[in-house]
Amino acid sequence: MEQILILIILFVYLIVGLIPSVKHAGDRAYIIANKDLNEFQTAATILASKIGGGLLVSYSSLFYLHGTSAFFFFIGATFGYWVYYHLIKTYASNFKNEDVVSLTGLFQEKYGSESYTPRLIGILVTLSMLGWVITNIIAGTQIISSLTEFSELLVLFTLMTIITSYLLIGGFYSVVKTDIIQLIAIIVAFIIVTLAAFHFTSNDSGALFEFQGTEAIGIGKIISFFILGILFPLGSAELTQRSIAARDEKTLRKSLVFTALIYLLAGLLLSLICFKLSSFFQASELNENNFLSVGVAYFFKEQLLLKTIWIIAFISIVVSSADTFIFTSASSFVTDVLKINKSDYVVGIRWSIFLISCFAIMCYYLFNSITDVTVVAIGITLILSAFFIGMRFSGFFTALNNSKYSFLIGLISILSLIFAVAVIPNIGEKPAFALVGFVIFMLLSTMLSIFLKFSSSK
């Protein structure tokens, strides 16, 4: 019965994903949903992309290692969406430009399409999205397999086949339509599972602060997670893509308010689930990699209905985020890196979707630590946020007005992040190091800008 219900859910998502190809034809609909999303559509597709399988596994791992201080990431992100809106609204008039379909498009408006800087940003967007594809596919496959009797290989190929099928046919509109139904399933399931976790576990353990690897909550951890949360939306290419697809600035503002509130609620519910897991299990029974999957599977091993609800929720979580990152990565690679003719965009994106899906399947067998991949993806996203901040406050970061300087600073920043990943052991357990590239970027931009101002004043 459980397996049949799972197949029905997947079939529903496939059909919902294919419908837009019939109702919304044309290249513009495929690439950017005609830039006509309403408030609910915009908020739903943002949230569904943010609450992903990679987030659940990575956050639960960080909760295992750092305790409730990890929740300040969600608090920071709530403020981050407010900051993002006040920065991005300056460029709202550019959104109606037919050539602006991505985060990179905003930089092309500033530096010109032939500049190296937009191409570097396009590469960073593609790489960050690939990182999130990998984390979501790995996390999703492992947890769904652990909750069902399906093998990991079967789960992996089934998920990728369904996602790839409707992306190839419906494009961005398919992502939006599936995100709406998936978000509803995610929120309802989260609430039910949280209540069930408190009902089926004892309250006599206060093990949270003594749990393996969990130190006392410190101000340093709180600040680190809070800063990561604030900066994260600023460099999120998929968020900017949805901002561009919104009907107008008012639509975007309302959707971001709704997004911030629901994202904070999702973080709270996930933290409560992690709290019950840390209180219920002995440290020797779990580790940071299986904390969520093994724990929740044990919770509901005798509760078929609750187990099925959690499986539906997690399938929704994985599909809704993976399709977003696959499509954003493919579209960025074609429009911002390859820069092929506009008439060939759709064909190019479809080929890229297929190749990225194949690459994701291969990466499933190459990467062991989800948290390491997550830190790298966050690090690249934060470098993009640094570019975004620099562009918005170009009056202060005057060095970034020069395309050559901005390209060089961006290149040094990404190389610094790569170096940190290579030399720091177990970097996935130290999320603060994701800030390395961002800090280098801001320092270099500030110092070079001051130097240039001082030189010109002589």
C-alpha cells in the first residue's frame, strides 16, 4: 500500500509538471514563466526551492553538532529576505527587459555582455546550483530509501526520470506549478510530524546540550549562523530568477514577506524535530550524517500513516528543490556562460537539463559527505551575495565599477574558498568557513576602492 501511494504521488507531480507545456506555450514561458507570477505563485516557488532535501539533512547535521544555535540561520534568513527586497527593488525596472532573465543579467546591464565579470558570475551561479542539485539528490535518495523498501538505485533513477521529464517539456512554468502543490504537502506534513514526534517520545531527557559533539551555545556560533542566514538570500540565483518572474514590484514585496514568515516556521518545526531526536536517542546510536533519516524512520516504524505522511513530505521536498536547481543551473549555463543565440535558448536549456541530470546521478556515487558539498555551495552563494552588495553600493565600492577589478577580486575570492576547502579537515562541520570567499571579496573591494580614491585625490 505504501509503495502504491508513493507511485501515485510521483505520477501526480509528473502530470502537474506536464500541464504547463499545454497551457503556456512559447520560449518566454519556458524560460521565465512570461514574467507574470502572482504573489502566491512567487512565494510558493521560492519556499519550495528553499526547503530542500539538502537543507534538511545539512541543517539536522549542524543541529547535531552545534545545538540550537543553528536555528539562528533561519532567524538571520528572515531578516535576509527583508534586506534582499530593499536591495533588489532598485533593479525592478530592469526586470521587464527581455534580456534580463537571471541574476547574471543584472550584471550584464552594468558591465556589458562582453565583459568577463558577468561570465564569471554565470559560472559561479552554475556551480552553486550544481552543488545544491547534488546535496538534494543525495539526501533525498538516502532518506526516501531508508523510509521505504525501495533500493537507493531505484529511488535515484525514479526521481531523476520524473523531474527531468517535466523540466524538458514544461521548463520554468512546470517548476512553479509543481512547487505550489508540493509546498502545501510540505507544510501540512511538517506540522503533523512535529506533533507526532512530541507525542511518541518521552520528555524526561534534557540531553540536548550534552549530546555528542554539541557544545554549550556560544555567542560566536549564534553570530556566525545569523550572518550566514542574512547573506544567503542575497546571492541566491534561483531567488533572483523568481523575483524577475514576478508580475511587478508589489507582487514581489508581498511574496517575500510571506516567504520569510513561512521559512521561519519551517525552521522552527525542523528544529523541534531535531530537538526530540537529540533528546530521545543515545549519542552512540546516531551520527551527523544519519541523524534525521535514521531518527525519523525509528520514530514512525510502527506508525504506518505517519510514516507515509513523512515520506510524501520528503518526496515533495526533494522534487520541489531539485527541479529548481537543475533548471536554474541549466538556464544559467546556456544564457550566461555559453551565451548562445536567443533562438536556441530552449534547445540549449533542454540539453543542459539532460546532461545535468546525468551528472547528478554520477555525483551520487562520488560524494560521501553532504555537509562538505553544502558548505562549498553556500560559500559560492555568499561570493555571489558579495558581488550583489558591491553592485548595489557601487558608490562606496568604486573599484567594482571597473570590470577588470571586479573579475580579479571575484576570482581571488573563489580561489580562497577552494583553498579553504582543500586544507581544512571536516569543513562540513564548520559552516563559518563558508564565509571565507565573502570576507576576502569584501576586504579586497574595500581596500582597493580606498586606494583608488586616495590615488585620484593626489
